[in-house]
Amino acid sequence: MQAQSSNHTINANAGGSTGALYVHIPFCRSKCGYCDFYSLPDRQELTGACVRAISLELRRHAHHLTIPLDSIFIGGGTPTALELPLLEQLLAMLAEYRDERTEFSIEANPCTVTSEVAKSLLNAGVNRVNIGAQSFVETELTALGRIHDPTEIVTAWETLRLAGHERLGLDLIYAAPGQNPDSWRFSLDQALDLAPDHLSCYALTIESDTDIGRQRDRGKFVEMDESDQAECYRAAVTTAHDAGLPQYEISNFAAPKNRCRHNLTYWLNEPYLGLGPAAASYLGGVRRTNRPDVEVYIQALDTGVAPPCHREKLTGRALMGETVMLALRMSEGINRRAFITRFGMDLTDAFGRTIQRYCRQGALQLTREHLRIAPDAMIVSNTIMADLLAEV
Ligand code: SF4
């Protein structure tokens, strides 16, 4: 059963079938200094076996998929770092599950986008390419451990456009080592000069077990302070808005027709299937995350068994809390009627104390239809969400 929100739909029972497929390719040309994703540099010898294992995992779970799929998202890692014949093999396998209505997305590192790659993506039906630009300042890219320079971002962009790609997005990072609000504005302007259909701006999260985390712990650089981070965030919101890319999620900006359909699935807490090592699925109310170990993953599927994974079933108030927390990331917030349909009670019955407190402060807005975080309060969304979850 589905309940209709003004713009999106929340699946009432998070059932065992889905139109959203994620594929994790865990290989990169080198490891960026801030990256704590499951991605391996220099493991070229495993790529073929991994793609074959992904095809076996897809076959095991194909009965969960509603075909044609609504969205396919190939992420990682750097999927476009695969050798071209292998990338084409992967694309052909996935293309069987799409038609012209499917949003077929892939993530790309600028230095992996050749005209051959661009054409192969287009021929397979990929209709959304997201480029990890991160910054247009060379020293910041070096500090982040990126292997491309600013000109390669522009070259990749032009290569994709020349091949005929119409929907292109860019990812940027703020609060990078050595960055300041002025250099951030420069990167924003450079990005928007390319007229992307979609822009993501993420604050750098520094994890201790990364190169950058270790540099920080040794005092090699000082993290951007909170007020500069807030200035960067506000600059992103206003500059993107003025360029025709309104904020639709804490870190994401696009016109309604160009919102990332696949990520909306996550924020609406709807079912999806994830394939590949470290990939997560959410089916039948169970979140299943494959162990982040490509060799174990390949070996399991080659011997005909399911790859080892971590399973978690969220129910009751925990599921309610997660659903609210995810939906409040979106500018439109959570649809109250959809929440009632899914959980049998109104948001104000489930989280009344926190909602009242933040509504009084103006940080939450409650209408007959929605609960949303006020635009000015998006910057403190983590605090609001933590307080809502504490009421679970
Ligand atoms: S390209 Fe992306 S996935 Fe690969 S190491 Fe860099 S940040 Fe991580």
C-alpha cells in the first residue's frame, strides 16, 4: 500500500520488492586522503572476478526487482576506473533491467572519463553522470589526495557533453585542509559556470583512520572552524539557488526534475537492493550489509553461497525514528499522512515533545501536510535529529 505525498511517495510496508538497484564497485586508481569508503587502490587483478561475482549476486536477488527498474546507481569506488571492456560488460548486464524511464546513474572520477568511456555509458543507457570534482583549487585537491587537477574536471565535463550526455552533476567538498570561505566560493562559482543539473556539497568529515585524519592528529593542519563552515554552507545554499539549483536535501541542490531519484529512495526509507562488497540492501524491513571484503565476497559467490553480511531488522519506534531522521534531510520534510499510513499514528503523537520544542524556536515547521526543518535551521539539523531520536 502506498501513501502519496505532495511530491514523493513513501512505501507503506517497505516490502520485499524494489525498483531501486545500487551496485558498488570497490576499486579506485588511488586512495584519497579523506576516504573511508570501502574502496581499494591497485587491485586491478580482482576487478574481473568482482564483476562476475556481482552478476551472480544479481541473479540470486533478481526476484526482488520490479522491472524495468526505476533507478540504477553504480557507485563505489570509481566504477569508471574499470577497464573499458569490463565496464561495458557491467553496463550491458544492468541495461537488461532498464528501459527509457529508468534513471541510470554512475559516479565518475574526472581523470577516468575518456571519450570511449563517455560513449559506452551513453550507449548502455546511462542518463546521469556524477563527477567527483571536490574542488577547483589545485592545492586543495592535492591536500585531499585527489589524483586530478581542476582542468581535468572541465575536460571530463566537455567530453561527456560532446558525447551527448545531457544530465550531469558535480560533487564538491567544503572544510577541506587549507580551504577558506573565499576559496570555497571560487570552487562554487567554477562548478556553477559549468551549468550542472545537480550539485552536491558535502562538509569534509575527518575520520581518524584516514591519511587526513592522521595528518590532523599530528597537527599538520587545523580544521576549518565552525563559523567558517557555516559560512561555506550558507554560500552553497544561496549561490546554488541563484543559479537555478534550489536545495532539496541538506547537501543536494537541483531543480525538481533533476533530483537524484536513487538517493530519494534512501531518504524516503524505501526498499532497495545493493550488490557488491560493502553494499547495503533494505528489503522486507531488513537492512543487509555485505561484508567489506572483496576476496571473501568473490569466493562466496563463486562457490554458490550468499556473501557474508550483517543483518538488522528495525521495527517499531526505531524504524519510525530512522524514517523521520532520513526524511527530515529533505527540504520538503516528511509527509504526515504518509507517516500515519506507514505507522498508524501521527508524527506529533510519536515525537510530540521534541517537535513542540523546536516548533516554538522556529527550527521545525509543522503544517497540516508536512513536518520540515526550517531552511535557516538546516545547518543544525544534526542536533534536531539527535533530539528526535532520543525520544524514540
Ligand atoms: S575516488 Fe572516491 S571512493 Fe575512491 S578513494 Fe577517492 S573518495 Fe574514496
